[in-house]
Amino acid sequence: MNFQTSRASAIEKLDNFIEKNLSDYSKQRNFDYGPDKRSNVSCLSPYITHGIISELEVIDKSLKKYSFAKNEKFIQEVLWRTYWKGWLELRPNVWTDYLVELKKIKEDFKNNQNYKNAIEGKTNVECFNYWINELKKNNYLHNHTRMWFASIWIFTLELPWQLGAEFFMQHLFDGDAASNTLGWRWVAGVQTQGKHYLATEWNIKKFTNNRFQNIKLNENATPKVSEKTYSVLKQDFNNPHNIENKSLLIFENNLSFEVSDFQDNNFKEIYLVSNKNENRSIKLSEQLVKFKSLLIEDQIRRLKDKSIDCKLVDISEIKNIDNCYGLYPTVGENLDYINSNNLKMDFLYRKLDQYSWQYCNKGFFNFKNYIPKIISIFS
């Protein structure tokens, strides 16, 4: 596992995957052959999460290689993150409530030995211990493995899903508030009420090529229950009519300004915003902090190569920047900081999000029906 911190390396990874491995993706994608054998999946999510490459770039290149019919499963997986983000944007209180619950649960479990054993990889489940160490070392897990991991955490180790979601956010290079929180809620059975995901011994053995033994799981657990329901809020994702002559704030999810929807607009100043752990509710691992920092540095270099002047600022400094726009950071830690400090700014939304999020009011299977339409709009 090697995630180089540049747009150039992300594009190289994308091109290699499309040329060599995309054709077998739908058949091979659910297999976890180990961290040194990841060619069956793209491993692009850390770059998409940070906006180093966009979903549309990935989809466009894949469609130049194969038809939509042959590519459909891959395109669906790329757009899952777009869907989760839209779903959360329409129900932002899910994230807010999660952080409130997490704060209380952390206090309750701070001396819990079962929890300590889990995060140290000292449980009675061999594969889980392996994945704990893999996650800490590589800051990445195969998507299928994330489901197994979350299921074991919740139903076999009987730990709160909120703590597991925090652990992922602390370590995953591709962690974001939407995909991570909603994914854990889904496994637990509170995202789609009454529908949970249960890992099974046969499934893990099959899709890991029998790499693990001693997989004794609770395969009969019932879904977790939440009394909370969340209604869709009416949201406005429109951009200002005249996007000129203000400063621009770029957060960690939009780190390719030079190919963005706003590359041709004139901004007085461009600021790259760094959000360190002291301003975060969930404290990130050293490797993840460094990964984000290096990606921001790469964006600064690319902008300067195009003679676009920009500055790096800490998120605590943006309260001193007047008359600015912000590339929308989406629901999560950066938006929390802006809201909690009552900072007023107009946000600029990506065209993909503006169009796609209207279809995120229901489940993914409903959203899936609109994918051909979404693609046709932007192709």
C-alpha cells in the first residue's frame, strides 16, 4: 500500500487501474487478497475524498475505455461517496448528534478493557486483530473488510458503533463525515432501520482466500435500534450570481482548484486552509495529519506552477479574512468550525453536487436509477 501525496501520482494510479484492472473489477472487487495485492480495486478513494481527482474525472476516463454497461458497477461505487455526502447534507443533524453521542460514550468507555483490547488488536478474533494493525499501518482497508470489521466491532465485540466510526476517522486516508458515519450506521442497523450487516465466517474465508482461521463470530445478532428519525431539510445549494473579486478559501476536500468549476473566476487571494487536531472533535493519527498536510502542499505547488498566488493558513486564522467565498467543505469538521465561530461567508458548490444531491433524499437504490442521467449531464 503506497499513497503518494500528489495529483500526478493519483492520475498515474487511475490510468494504471483503468488500463490493467478495470475490466475485471465487477468480478474481483469483493476479494481482499491482502494489503500487498490491491490491484483488483482502484485505491483511489483517498484522492477522491480530498478532491485531488474528481469523481467525474474517474468516470470520464473509465467510459473512454469501456461502455457504461461494462463499467456500471465501478461507476456506482465511485458515486457512493457522492450519494452519502448528499444524504448527509439533507440531514446534517445526523452528524451533529453523532458527535454528541460520541463524546458521552468516550467518557463511559475510557477505561473499558474490551474497547482497549479492540483498538490494540488483542481480541479473540484473528482477522480483526490483523485489520486493526493493517489500518494503523496503511491508513486504508478494503471496502468489504470495512463491513466485516464494523460488524465484528458492533455485534461480536459488542462495542458502540460510534467508537468504531471514530477509530476509522482517526486512521483512514479516505475518511469523511458522510461515508464513514453513515456506513457505520448502516452496518449497525440504524441507517436503514432494522437492516443490519452481519459478517459471517464463510464469507470472510471465501473473500480472503482462506487467509484467516479462528473466526468465531456472533452471526445471529439483532440490529441495533435508534429512536431518532431524521427528516429531509430543505437546503439551498445555489452559488452567488457574481463570483469575482473576493478571496477564496479552499479546504481539504477540494485540492485541485486548477481543474475545478471555478478555475476561470478571478479571486483576489486564494487561501489553503489547514485544520489541525486542536480544532477537531475527532483527533487524527499522525500519519493522517501528515497525509493531509502533504496533499495541501502539493496543491500549493501546482497553483504556483500556474502562477496563481496562494497562501497557507490555519483554520483558526480564517476569522481574520474578510469578504471571502469558501469552496464548500461539506458537513464535517471544517464546516463545524465555521458554524461554531459564526463565520459568515458564501459557499461555492460543485456542479456535480448541486445536481446529484437532489436525488439523495431516499436510499441508494433510488439514487442509482439517476446515475445514467447524472453522467449524461456532465459528459
